[in-house]
Amino acid sequence: GQNMEAESKNLLKANPQLQPYIIEALRKADSSIRNFKVSSVKVPEEMLSQLFVPESVKNQMRASGGVSVSVAHYLRDGRKAVMKDGSPLYIQDALEHESVGTRTFIETMIPIIYAIKTGKILYIDDFGAYLHPLLAKTIFDLVNNASEDGFSFVYNTRMAALLDYSNRDSVIVIDKR
């Protein structure tokens, strides 16, 4: 949801060294995404004026600003095929114009790659919601091949099909009845 979107953007802004790993994952998942750009943006005053929060919070939001992520795609030809390297790129805002599945993938990949690269334990509640099975497989390929010390991926899901992608030796199935 919106909380994960904001947290992922802030995590990416604070850790620009993650960008090459995320681009690699995006290329594996979507053949037309080639790059992305993270930018700081000013929080619009009209938005701040509509918030029912103390002025001190609004001032903090003004000072810290927001984060915008733009994605570069290769153009497609008349047959919808991705044009070859060197073709023109167009930019669109990743979180407004991408599909829900692509947005979810991007928002999920950022904390996963951060946890892998820093050796953290990551827990995601209701993992896989709004995520295409092929995108989920890309995530599990990354998680299952991670060798960094300390990294663990813990999740719960209502999508039993995701268990097919998990490392079977590390799956614990709990049936709520």
C-alpha cells in the first residue's frame, strides 16, 4: 500500500548504492525497463494545506520533501516488440503510470535487495498480493540465490502457489483453523 510505497522510496533515496541491483532485477522481470531515476521533490503546499496534522509536522514535511521515481523504458515498435538497444527512451513516473503489479514489484524489490545487501531479516505481511506470478518468481530467484550472511526472508501469504518458488527446506506451513 501507500506506506510500503513511501518507505521503499525513502529507503532507495537513502541508499543509492542499491540502484544497480534493482535495475538488474527490473531487467529480469520486464524487458522494456532499462533504468530509473530517484529525485527529491518539494511537497506541494496545496497538499500540506489539506492535512490535519500539527504545523510542526507540516514544517518537517516541507524540510524533508518527497521522493519521485521515474522509470526509463525502451520504446516498442508497431508490433509491440521492444526495440533494440540504442532506441529512444521515454520516461514515465513509476508509481503513477506503471501497472499495479509493476509498482508492487518495484516497491517490494527495494527492501528485499536492501536486506540482502545489509544482511538483515525482512518480514513482509501478505507477500504476493497484487504481484504477477512471474514477478514473484523473479523475487524468489533472487532470495533463494542470496548468500549474504544474516539475510533471511520471512513472509506470510494467502497465495499457496508462491510456495512452489520457495526453498522447500525453509518453508513452514501454518494452517489457521
